[in-house]
Amino acid sequence: MAQELWGARELVRALAERDLRARYKQAVLGFAWAVLTPLALCAIFTLVFHQAVKIETGDVSYPLFAYVGLIVWQFFSNTMNQGAVSLANNLSLLNKVYCPREVFPLATMLVASVDMLIGIGVLGILFLATWTAPAATFLWVLPLVVVQLAFTYGVALVLSVAVVYLRDVRHLLPIITQMGVFATPVAYPLSRIPLKLQEIYCGINPLGAVIEGYRRALLYGQAPDLRLTLIAAASAAVYLVGGYLVFKKLETGIADVA
């Protein structure tokens, strides 16, 4: 898989550039939407979870706490939603040109990465606005990014072929996204999940450990929880390998379905 994708890297870049241009071509605010969406959610979460539900975040400002989770979640949800339709939206191209078909969901992940980088820039502004700085342990984010990418790409691979065969799946995606943002510790800490269930939870949803790890590394000056991170990494590897195997099994029939 890695060798094929590396060989098609120029195609991935071209597809990502095309998708970026298409997404913001008619938008007056352009790339600003990559910032406005998580900021709007952050404001809502601050009102609901911090002011009303009284979620405690210690010495860390709640908007910072929530925004870190939202950056990770937006990356996943954008890749999931756009990656799911990446094959269905390019069936005419697939029938004309031979290329590794897994490049299409990968290109959507690259687009989501651009949005995430913009979001990280805004995070820097939030740090300045709250007179704080990233903790010295921020480099722990790097292995978490690998887990995040593996899990996200694995899910995108499965959904991309699922939508081709079962078009109703695309109508389920908004529901999954809306439920997922509350089922994932974006607006609240992982500690809200009972301790005895956290390992199982992070095995099912690696983003739980990833978001918690981001916060520990960036905001609290702590290393990610090793046990939960290893569980999330193993789970993400299963999602990635399993997603790739399912994708390769079903991709041969895509032309017949089109």
C-alpha cells in the first residue's frame, strides 16, 4: 500500500488541489470557513458544557480545552464525510484512467490536513489571547498524529467503497457525525468515562486517547497515558489494515456498480 501511494503522490497532490479549489471557489469567505466552523462549535460548547453543565478543566481555559478536541474531531469528520464520497464522485474518472483507487480518500485526508493546519494557527492565537503557551511536552503530539492518521484513513477507505455499493450510507454520515462529536471526548475530558471502560472505549474509538493525549501534551504538560495510547495505536492499526483489506476486496467491482 505505502509503495503504491508514494508512487501516486503527484496524483494525490493534484486531486487535493482540485478539491480545495472546488470547495472554496464560490465561497466568499474561502479558507476562513476552516476556522469559523470549529470556533462556532467552541463557543457553543463553552456555553453549554462549561457554563451550564460545569465541565471542569483545571487551570486550563475551557475554550482552549474544547478547541484542541475540535481540531482533531474536525480533521476526522471532514476526512470521513469527504472520503466516503470520494470514489462515488469520481466514477467517470476511474473508468477512464488507471490509478490506485485508494488515492481518492487519501486526497480528502490531505485536504482535511490543510484545514487542520489552519486550525492549529488559530490555536496559537488562542494561546496568545489567554496569555498561555503550549506546554514543553508538546512533542508528544507527534506519535499521536500517526495514530490519528492511521485510524482516519482506515475509516475513510471502508466508507468510500461502502458508499459506492450502498448509496444510503452517505445519508447516514451526517447522523454519525452529529452523534460522534458527543460520543467522543471533544467537549469533555476522557475522565468522564468510567475508568474501567476507558480501555474498551479507546479500543473502539482511538480518537478518545488521541484527543486526551493532545490535551495532556499541549495544555497540561504531561505525557499521554501510555496504556491508553498503546491501545489506541493497536486499534488504529487494525482499522487501517482492515480498511485496506476491505477496500481491495471490493474495489474490483466498482466499475460494475457505476
